[in-house]
Amino acid sequence: MTDDNPRVVLIAAPPSMGKTHSLYKMADDPGVAYLNLDLKDTPFRIPKGGMKSLKITDAKLLLDALEDLETNYPEVHTIIIDTITFAMNQYENQYVLTASDTRKAWQGYGQFYNKIMHIVKCSMKNFIILAHTYTEYSEESLAMETKVPIKGAVGKVGAEADYNIVLNARKVPTKTVEPFLEDNKLLTLTPKEERIGVKYVFQTDLTKETLSEKIRSPMGLWSDNELYINNDISLITQRLSEYYSDF
């Protein structure tokens, strides 16, 4: 085991920005495990023999599922958690708010998150972790800040601190992405997108309009012209494989 798995990506965005939809091209792949804590049906069909899909209704079972995938499923190359936000909400509702000793229960909340991240960081598999975000005014920085809402000590530091790769899922006007189509094989516009004038994308770097967000990646993972890429997780896992080919 290592403790520095580089193939871990946080996809952060408010609801309805296409986070789960971005998994659709991986639905046929039996080497992908999808851990569904949002407990909603996927917006695409998962065929028999395709992606391993598990709905998790008890937060602590997430740890069991992760350990099982690590130990007993060597054929699984990518694990998706949808979402870490709902995993923490589940734990709070099931094990903190119902506890007689809430102080001890909140300690357990932080330990639960740390155990998840320990498994993720010690793995050799790809991890795609989806998360909801919210934006609020920070009196400390005197500016609006967008972050993943996790409570306790983790929330004070920021959950994003655990990730070297943080991408934002967003919905933008097609005119915003058109300048980035040239020399960018990861970005296309379909006739439907051109017709409605909207494109769902992943944003790979900061712009002056998104300085409040935590977007970041290792140097060289994306070219300057790949500021926006298609809302397609398979493009990300492929790029990770290329970038970390010697790891």
C-alpha cells in the first residue's frame, strides 16, 4: 500500500450541474464501481454486466464497500463515490443526531471522513469523488467562497485540501467555450448544444470569474486550451492514465 495515490479527483459543483450524468460513458465498464449515496437512480441505463452499482443506505457501509472493493475486486480500476457530501450527511443523521453523547459522536464523524480518505489515498485505483458545493461570504477573506460543506475540523481546513485534483462541473453558454474548441480534442459541441446555447463542462483551471473556487491540478495535466472539457468522466480517467503512466 502507498499513502499518496495520485489518481484521486474531486468533482465539485452545486446540484444539477451534470456530476452524475458525466458517468454515462462508463456505464458499460465492469471495471467501474459506483457507490451511490444520493440514493437516486442514475440518469442513464446501466446494462447487465456493466458498471457495478451499489446504493448505500447506511453511512458506515461505505467503509465496508471500499474495503471489499480493495480486497476482493482486483478487476475494478475505478471507484466513484456519489457524493461525499451525502455520505457525511448520512453519518450525521444516523450516528450524530441520534447519539446520547453528541461530543463523542462528532469525533466519530471526523474519524469516519478520515477513514474514507485513508482508504482512498492508500489505493492504487482511480477514485472519482463527487461533491456538492455552496457559496457564502467569508468574513475572514472578505470575499465570496465556494466550498464542499463538511462540518467539524475537516470543514475548517476545507475538504478540498485532501485532493491534488479538484475540477468544477458547470453549465455555461456555448459562446463561452467556443474559443477553446481549437486544438482541444476533449471539447466538442453537439448540434443540440448549439441549438439550446448551453454546454455542460468540467472546468480545469481558475478564471477571474471563478477565483472563489478551489479548482486545481498538477502542472501539465491539462493544456491551457483545455480550460473546458466535455462533461465526461472517462476523459479524466484516460488523462490520469496517460499522465501517471510511470506511477
